[in-house]
Amino acid sequence: MSISIASSVTAAELAAAGSAANSAVPVQRPAPVTNGSADTVKLSESQQVYQLYNQGQTVSQIASGLSLTVELVNSYLGIASGAS
């Protein structure tokens, strides 16, 4: 699978924007085109936990935010519980 990323702004528009920067007329640029769901990535529950943890959230914050138990969040992160 290949993904193509193309800019909606042409070289001529960029040149015009550069020269128009000194004028009083604002440059109108086309709105970015999005494909709605094509731009969305679905993360698994464990991936969400890992990402939130890497962003600095605590285990209890993650558990609460994702409606999970602390034990399950610890399991996803590979954190052993204190009880043996």
C-alpha cells in the first residue's frame, strides 16, 4: 500500500503569496482537502494506554479516562502488581 501526499498549493500560488506579502490585499489560500475517515487511525486499547502513558498521564488517569481497571492498564504497560 502506498500513500500519496500532495499539496494543494502550486508553485505559482506560493510565488504570488510571496509578492503579495508586501501588498495590502490578503492572500486567499484554498482550504486543505481532507478525506474524513481516511485520515483517522483506530488504535487498540493497549496502544491507547501506551500512548497516553508516554504523554505523561498516570496509570490511574489512564484507567479512569478509558474506563479500564488499574490492573488492566498495568498489564498493558507490563507493570507488575505489588502483590505476589
